[in-house]
Amino acid sequence: MADAVKEAFAVKEICRAYGISRETVYNEIRRGRLRALKLGKKTIVLKSDAEAWRNSLPPLKLAARGEAPLPRGARRQPRRLSPRLATDEAAIR
């Protein structure tokens, strides 16, 4: 008997294949980035949909040396002390 090629995967199999959590899979489905189907009570993802999702992921952008990476959509701003913190620091010195 020839080996059958799987064309659909359960959520657990997607997690194992891509090294992501169950929560991440369901978040991607909820956001419409990963297409899923219901087969009775089971949620399945077609192989072609999983590959399309993987190919749509943005590339990793590395921060310059010494800089921490910023969260998505955040902008680097200069550090400012709050007025209360500034007076507390002056009192400490």
C-alpha cells in the first residue's frame, strides 16, 4: 500500500508542524489569517491553507545591536521622567 499524503491537519498537528501553540492557531483563525474548516466537532486546516498562511508571515526584522526589539506598531521615543519621578530622584540625591 502506498503512503497517503495528508491534505488536511487537525489543530494539534498544525501546532506540532509549525511549533506554535493551540491558542496561536485559533487566534490566527479568528483574525482571518488562517483558513480552517469544521469536520463535525473537529477543526481542520487544509495543507494548502497552512502553507499559504506560512508564506504570508512577515520576515523577521532584527534590531540594531544593543537595541531591544519594539512591539509591532510601536515607535522608539526618548525616555522622559514623569514629574513625580523626577522630584523623587532629586530628593534621593
